[in-house]
Amino acid sequence: MSKIVYLLGAGASYGKRNMDEPVNSPKRIMEGLPVVNEICDELDVVINELKNIDTNKNIKYTLRGQEHSYASMINKLVEGLGWLRDQASNHATIDTYAKKLHLKGNIDDYGKLKFFLTTFFLIEQSIHKIDKRYDTFYANILDKNSNIPDDVYIMTWNYDNQLDIAYRDYKNEPLPVLDPKEKNSEVKQTKVFKINGSANYYNVNRIDASIHFKDDLDTLLNRICNQICIANNSRSWSGGTNDLMFAWENDAFEKYKEHLFGNILDTRVLVIIGYTFPFFNREIDREIFLNMPNLEQIYIQDPCA
């Protein structure tokens, strides 16, 4: 069976900005998520919002044997996001810093970066509306039972949950997605491949432990505070409860590639949305194309093409 594959990049989640802002000021996000050059400004926005929320809640957390208040946990969250903002501003991109930590073998800071980057995107998705183009995308491709058709597959470099959130509005069940850490999933059940994993947390049984996509910000922040406790109690930010996994983590990615490439061999049409083929991803992008030997047509959707 010939297949159509959609390949998504950060531009697919860009959404909409308030273009009425002054010329030299950052454009406020109205829907969607920040792209790389907006992350530092948006981290400032999130940090300021957290500093102004009501922390007078009778919630207690146990962290390394000691009881902590909600206010003290929010302070820890603000500190962590501030660290992420500072590192992002000191490097070309936050991905650059992540790759640097990985190459240096700095496991703890690498885990810390993934933890707070995940947290940042979860908060962003709570305070901003979803990019409406995902709704339109599903309206066009889903069959009469709200399933992704047999001849359609989706690959995405994005670790956000925009695809997942939009899908649940059509079908109240999880998106049939394969993340790199899910090595035992059935290939035939997988329709969506998240090459960098997902900005989300899970518990030891790999059941979603943090995000319920309809959560309000207060509920989400309580879940994040619990995740900070889990990470600190294990004395490692890389304690294994994070589904974000960059594709350059080669050892973990090899098995995943078998699943991915096995599903795209019969691809005839490739549709590229919001993706610029950055240098970091080039090795895997080459492998993707090499595993599409029957590719006949490529469509590139880019407003600035």
C-alpha cells in the first residue's frame, strides 16, 4: 500500500501572534507555541506569571524527607525556569545547550534541562490556545470513525502535545503515537512518530502522570510540584519519568528507528509542514529519505517558501 507521510517541524505549532504590538517588542502569543527564537522572552512571561499567582494554598509536599509548602515549591519551579532561560540566552538555541551537555556527559544538567523544558511547554499549552491548524488538519485526514487512515502516517520533530490535544477533541482516547522510550509497542498500532519524544511525564508503569489536557493552570502546577518532588527524592533530574528524548541519544534511538523506518518504506508522497531541516537533525533526516525508496512527490508547506 502506498502511503502519505506528513513531516512536521516547529512551524507547525507556531499558531498566531498579536501583530498590534509595537514594532520592536516581542509579539504576544495568541495561540500555538513559541519557536526557538521566542523561548527566552516567553520564559520571562511564564516566570513573571508564576511570581504573581496565589500561593496561599494548604498543600504540602514531601521533598527529601522534609515538608514543603506550595509557595516554596513554586519558588523552586521559578528557579528552575530561570536557570533554563539563562542557559537559553547564553547559547544559540536551547537545543545547542542540550547537545553540549550530552556530549560532555553532564547527565544531571541534561536531565534538569529536559525536566524544565518539558515543564515550560506544559505550562505554555495550559495558558495558550492550541494552534487551530491542527484541528483543520484532523478534519481533513481522519476517516468516518475519527481514525487516522491506513495509508497516512505522521512524523514530527516537535515534542509538544498539540497533535495529542487536537486529536482528543475528535476521539476521546490517546493518539496512536510511538515515543522513542516505548520500545515494546506494536508497529502496526502506531500512526504517529515523535522523533524527539514528548514533553510529558509518566509514572513507573508508563501511565500518564502529569498531563490531563483539559487541566487548568492550578491543577497543572500541583502536578508539576509533585514531579519536582519525585525528581529531587530520586536525587536526579534524569530519574526516568520524562518522555522528552532527543534523537541524538543514539543508543536509545536505534530500536525506535526500526519501528519508524519499517512504517515508511512504502511512502509515495511526503508533505513537509513548518520544518527547515536544521543541521542537528540532518543525519536522521538523511536516513528517513533513504528509507523512502519509492518516494515520488514532496510538498513543502511554508508561508515564507
